[in-house]
Amino acid sequence: MVSSVSNSSVQSGVNSLEAMRKSGMDKEAFFKLLVTELTYQNPMDPVDNKDFIAQLAQFSSLEEMQSMGKGFSELAKNSQWSYVSGLIGRGVVAAVDDGKVYGTVSSIVLQDNIPMLVLDGKTLVNPNTLLEVK
């Protein structure tokens, strides 16, 4: 016997969109879920068009938000690179575990995907620990 999908199943589909967003499920998995819901729905009580359109709209919004998030992340990375590159040749004071370190930024290196300042050709400093720029 094939079980039918009730309107409460449609609501669970909407709830699954939220779970999909949290788990990182992609649109292919979403469409597989949607096709499964439509395949097993009760022919005497089909999914309401409004519910179907709402699911698609929510998914579209979710996809757009993910795209915007990637864009903002790229913008932040470019902004950080612009900031640290402007520090080359400048004197800085940074907080370190045992106090403060003073020096002139001689270059920038990438360490664990974070641009690090090289002071006087030897000391690595995270730009987030800067206390003063001269």
C-alpha cells in the first residue's frame, strides 16, 4: 500500500527548506524532495498551488541569500587585503602574548587564509591585533 502525502506533509516540506538551509543541502536535493512529495501525494487531496509556489519562492530566496553571502565574503576579503597592503612601510604596534611588538611592516604573507603582516622582515603579526599605526 502506498501512503499518501497530506497537507501536513507539505508543511513539513516547507520546514525541510529551513533544515536544508542549515545543512547546506543543494537545489538538486531540494528538487528530488519536491518530486518525491508530488509522486506520493494523495490524488484526492493534491498539494495546493499556493503551498507549491511558496516552497519554490522560499528556495529561490534561500539561494539568493547564499549568493549574497558569498559576495559579501569576497568583498570582506578584498577589503582586508586592501587595508593590510596599505600598511607596508608603516610603523605599527601590535599586541602579542607576552606584551607588545613594535616594527615596520615590510611585507604581507598569507597564513591559514589570513593576510599576516611581516614586521622588520621577521615577526608575523595578525592585523587584527594592531594597537597603533604610525
